[in-house]
Amino acid sequence: MKNKLLPTLLTLIFVTAIFFHQALGQGITTSSMNGIVQDKDGARLPGANVIAVHVPSGTQYGAASRENGQFDILNMKVGGPYTVTVTFVGYRKESKENVYLTLGQKLRLDFEMAAEAIIGEEVVVTAEIDEVFNSNRTGAETFINPRDVVMLPSIKRSTRDLTRLDPRSDGNFSFGGKNWLFNNISLDGSYFNNPFGLDDPAPGGQTNAEPVPYDAVAQVQISVAPFDVREGGFTGVGINTVTKSGTNEYKGSIYSFLRNESFLGNKVSGKEVIANPDLFFNQSGVSVSGPLIHDKLFLFVNAELERREDPGTNFAAKRGTSGFGISRVSAAIMDSISKRMRDVYGYDTGPYEGYIHKTENEKLIIKLDWNINENNNFSFRYNRLDARRDLPPHPFVLSAGGRGPNETSLPFKNSGYRINNDLNSFAMELNSRLGNFSNRFFASYNRFRDHRDPFSEPFPTIEIVEGGINYTTIGHEPFSIHNILDQDVWQVTNNLSYFIDNHVITVGANFEYFKFFNSFNIFRHGVFFLPDFLDFIGGARFSSLNDFFTRTDPNGGNFYNFRNVIGKGPYKGEVIEVGQLSFYTQDEFLMSRDFSLTFGLRVDMPMYFTEPVDNPFSRGLTLLNENDKPETVDQSKLPDVQLLYSPRIGFNWDVMGDRTTQIRGGTGIFTGRLPFVWVGNIISNPGNNPNLYPNVQTQIKTSDDAILQTSFDLNGMVEDFKWPQVWTTNLAVDQKLPWDLVGTVEFVYGRDI
């Protein structure tokens, strides 16, 4: 990989030399404001002093109006209230109070100054800021501000309940019909996806855990078509959550949410539709915030734990007559199966009913905010999640009915597993202002550790069929054999902005580095669930209960010793390293008081730092591409660095000049990431098939084995493969209506390119 790694390292050195601030993370975590300072006759006032004070923390932000009277303040804390004060020689001081900023917002605040001889005292105005009618709005976005976070109901105490407010949401994490794996989820600007792309798109999803305590959430932003080139990494939507910070006021909370089976219904129109077994749920937490040094250093801490106990099965085995919540599976037969496995093979199946599955997690977030001086603000966040969840065996089965537990099949407990999600996340941010320059750098490192703990000792997976429908499952969960996924994510971003006349010009760079270790040893210990016609390769299911008892009788002629097929040798596992480097530049042009234009260019460069094992046999295969044309894929090669261009332009027009009718929109290209399991499968499957069946092989070859088979599962990537891109166009009209209503008609069109 030397030919790819060297230019990458040189590029990074170049970036380091240009940008004196380096950081990790991508995503907007702050707000900003701009406006025009003029006198009562409309004459612009250059050199006016503008001071914005974040009242809860005493944080000050300052700027001076330029030759055209325009001022800009970037990288401000979200929330508020703010008091914004303008002073100018010969004019009375003017202030606006109770100003609130939403995440990613660029608030427009104009000031008209009165001559000192006309007015004898300071003018104080209580600002009413409209989140809809604002010159910063271009593309489709939804903001959930702090008041809404507190007031809106959330049954799950999850930000997913908040993201449903976006009209394009399907109620979960899919927006506008896009697969949720193509979204970008960030926390305080740091990458917070499940980058490998397995199961849930957010950390903790596999264990049904929220990665951050809900009480720590300050604001949420859903960006569907943001024409700001600083935002990237998605072809679906960008979802950014900003956490709370400490203030000058000491605060604390203790909370607990309890639930049991009495809070659950099991009837519809008086008819039972589901069993109502015992349930225990407890979510408790504590938060503390306040100043460590008044107006200078602030702390916010939130710790939370969750304990839940669910029955391992909602169905009981049959002991006589059938009834609601009673499976067809006989308790006597299940006892006999368990005894046979224990007496003949020394294997403990575990119970088939009456057992508990636990879901547990602990969460912690610590955040420090430091007002270094008037021109520099620093923040640091640490987030921890330790989550566990017990689950039954994977439902995949080649027989009808699934593995259960349900009305036709009851698996034994030891055929299940516990999944573990462990997360440590670190993020830091420094915002600096100097004259007409403003700089933001941000750093984060996310350490994800996911693994499975099977309930079973190493043993084959056994399916018993009765009447053509799966009856029970015995043995090791086949997808949980040394199933480990380690993910390390580093990011680097720096944004430098320069104010000149009516323009805010931003240049920036972002680098993301992903390192994965994936160990997936499916079917290693043998399987007995294949259809009968595949018995020639070994591993056929037991077609009936009688078949099972016959073939497990040590005194019979068809006895099979399951322990003979348990896998030996080293576990399979691979390291995958991927990166993405981005450069961008943008101009925010306030063409007039009523019309603003934002345009820029972003360039993304995907990089691959791991070389697949070479299998020469693969180059003799002829495949068909998307046009049904023959194509040869060299499995040993990944694409070289590509330049993926994302030009964007957005506008906002206050049609009447009184913020009653607003037309906004834009068009541009967005470059996303792909689920990196696609790359991982290329590294994991160079030509030796790890999916082994009994009677075929008892040793597992590692993926770097020198002897490659000529019959295998193969994954490859064509030379010109590029990461997903979408061309999105957005046009909207916002209109103020009677009774303080606002009507919006919005059109969003996206096309994959």
C-alpha cells in the first residue's frame, strides 16, 4: 500500500502546515449572528462595537461593524438568552435582550442607532427571533430547540422521538426514503455513527441503549439539504445533537422511571392479543452542573443507569391442553431432549422456559467549558456507555416457523447470547476570534468495542423439525462464535473564516480515519440445520423428533457424535483501515438586506489503507456489471484515491422586506460514506471460505493463509467504484398567515449520481 499511503501522509503534513489548529470531528456545534448597524436615516455606521453576552455563563463575543456597517460573530454557544449591545461614538447605546440561538443558526440582527442628542438614555429592545423567517435558512432543516426538548413527550427518552418532528422522517432514522446507513449522526460535532454498518446506525442500538442520557440533550438539528459545504458525510441526512453545558447557576436533578407489567396492555377490543408476563424496568440518573470559576469555567455531569428484565419467552411449553400463550412444544419432550444432550454429550442446554433476559446499561457524560478570554473559548466532553443485552438465537433458519420463541418453536436458553456495546468518546473544541478572522478547531476520538458472549460452550448448532416446522434449537448460536468488532474513529477538522465587506469567506479541511478489527467465525463449530437434500455436505437438520432421538442414541447404528465437528485452530479476524480527506471553501454573500447567497465547493477523497490478500484465481473470473457487460474484477486491489466534487449554492430572499414572505432553496451535491462492512468483506473473504460445515473440515484457515481454495465466497470492488453521491435540489416558500400561523410549501428532489 506504499503507493497510496505516501501521498496521503504528504497531504496530511501539508494540511498540518497550513492549519495551525488541528482537531478531530466534523459537524456544526455552534451558532452565529450577523446584521447591519445604521442610523435612523439608513446610513451605515462602520466601526460600531457589537458585544453579545451569553447571560447564563457570562461568555462574551465581540465584533466591529465593517465599512458597509455589517458585522459577523461566529462560533457562539447555542441557546441563550443573549444580550446584544451596540455602541458607537455620538450615538446612544442600543441593546437587544432575550436572544436565543439554535444549533447551526446564523441569526440576523439589525440595529438602528439614534444620535445621542435625540435620545437621552439607552434603548433596550426585547428581541423576538423567528426561527423560520431568517436569512440563514436555505435548504430543508428541522431544529429542536432546548424548550422543545424539555416540553415534547418522549416515551423512550430518546432523541429518535425528537427526530420524528421532521416531516420526512419514517419515525425511526430513515428520511426521505433513504436507508439509515447513509445518514451522518454526530454528537457535539464528533462522528457518532456505527461506521461498520451492522444493525443499528447509532452506537448502543444493538443493546437497545441510548448512547447519551436524555437529560444531557440540549438541541438537535436534522439537516436534509444543508447547502453549507462544512457539512458532509451523508447522502441521507445529518443528525447532530448538542449536549448541555454548565452555567453560572448551580443546578442538579435526581430522577427515576419505573415500569412493570401493570403498565402494559394486552387486549384490543377486549380480546387478548399477547401474553402479559412479568416485566421490570428502571431508569435512574443524576445530573449536576454549575460554575467551577464564575464566568470562567463550568461543569456539567450526567450519570444514568438502566435495568430491565424481560421473560426469555412469552410462550410456555405444552403440558396438557392448549391455550393462549401456550406453544405446541411439549414440556415432556423438551425435558427428554435436554436429558439426552446432558447424558450422552455432557452438554447443558439450559432451560426452555421460565428464564429471564436482562438489558442493562450505564451512561456517563462529563463536559467542561472554559472561557479562556474574550477571544478564545474551549470545551471538552467525555462520554461513556457500557451496555449489555440478552437475546435468543438469531431467527434465521431454513425451516418454516423460525427459531422462536413462538407458538411453534421454543429454543433452549443456551442457544442464545449476550451482546455487549462499549463506547468511550472524547471531544474537544477551541473557538478563536482575532480581528476579521474567526477559527474553529475540533477534536474527537471514539472507541467502540462490540462483542458477543454466547451462553453455550463450543458446540454445533442443531435444529429439530417436526411436521416441516422448526421445533427447537440446541447448541451454540452460529453467528456468535468469537464475534468481535472493534472500531476506532479519529477525525480532524479546521475552519478558518474571514470577514470582508458583505462576505464571510471560509476555508477548511477535514480528515477521518477508521480502524476496524472484525472477527466473525460463522458456523465454526458445525451446523445441523441444512435441508435434507444438502446432507451430502454434512449438517442436515433432524427432520423429526424421532430422527433426533434415533441418531443421538449411542447404542444405535446411526449414532452421531457432535463433539467431533467442533472447530479448532485460530479464530479468523482481520484489520481494516479506511480514511477520508476533505477540503472546502465557501462564500456567504449578503447581497442586500433582503437577499443572501451562499456558494462553495467541497472535495472529498476516500482512501484505503489495507490491502486484500491476493488470490490470482479470482482474476480468471468474468463477472457481469450493472449493464450486463462482462468485467474482470481484481479482488486484490481497492480503488485509488478519487476526487469527489460537491459544489453547492443556496439562497434566501425576503420578498417584501418585512419577513412575511420568504423564498429559499438551493442545489448541490452531497458525498456520503458507505457501510464499511462492504470493504471489510473484501478483506475477510480473499478466497478461502470460512463457512465450514461438518464432515468437510475441522480446521479453520485464517484469511492470510497461503493456500487458497478454488471454491469460495468472493468479495471485490471495481477499480472505478466511488463513494455514494446525491444531487439534491430544494425550493421552499414560507408565508406568514393569520393567527400567528406559518405555512410552508417545500420541494426536495434528490438523484443518485
